[in-house]
Amino acid sequence: MNDFGAIGLSGVLSGRSRNPTILVIEDEPAISELLKDELSSLGYKVILAADGAEGLSKIQEYEPDVVICDRTMPQMSGSELLQRLRGSYPQYKSMPFIFLTAMTDPRDRAEVQSFEPFAYMEKPLNFGLLQKTIQQALNAN
């Protein structure tokens, strides 16, 4: 049994003909693999990217239902990615974007609020809270 508990995917999938796709953009392989394993076990299709530049490419290729992204990465940070996504790609303006970051200072959160992330979650990872946030993001879209 994982930390997601009894929260099922049925409520998330109601009205959908396919399993939701989640893009995880994270430069730490252990965290990426952990997220992929946990989310895949719940029925999500999970795609991984190691930095913001690769993440932008995969957003355009797969058009995920939700993006989970670290803030500090090589090539292009999560903040830069979200700024570019919201500013240059209007078709993705409403794509739910969840930051999952070790940046816990309130000023860090305030720095990205104008780009309208769906959520700003702090590491260490709380799977139950992440699952609820994903469900909310899917239901809002």
C-alpha cells in the first residue's frame, strides 16, 4: 500500500476515455523514478523529462493533462519554463502546472505566482497531498 491510500482514480477518470497523462520534469533521477512508479501504479500515463528544455519539447509532443515540475534544473529552470509556456504558447495557458520544489522561502513562491501555477508544493514529497492536488487539477480542466 502506498501513501496515496484509498484515493482512487475512478473520480479522476470519470468522463475521460483515457488515462490522464502526467509529465514529470525533474533533474534528480531518484525522484523522477519514484514519481513515475507511484503515479503509474495509480493508472496515470507518466512521461519524464530531466530539465525545462526537454520538458517544453515533451509538452509540445504529448500535451499532458498535468505537469509536475521542479524549480531548479540545468538548461532551463522550472520558473523559466512556466514563464515561457504562459507567455509564448497560449494553447497551454490553462495547462495545470504543479511546482514540486525544495525552494521553501515564501519569496520563492511569490516569484512565480504571476505565471499562475496550479500549485506550489514543497519537498519532501507528500504523496497523499500530491494525489489530491493532481485530482483537483484534472477536475478543474
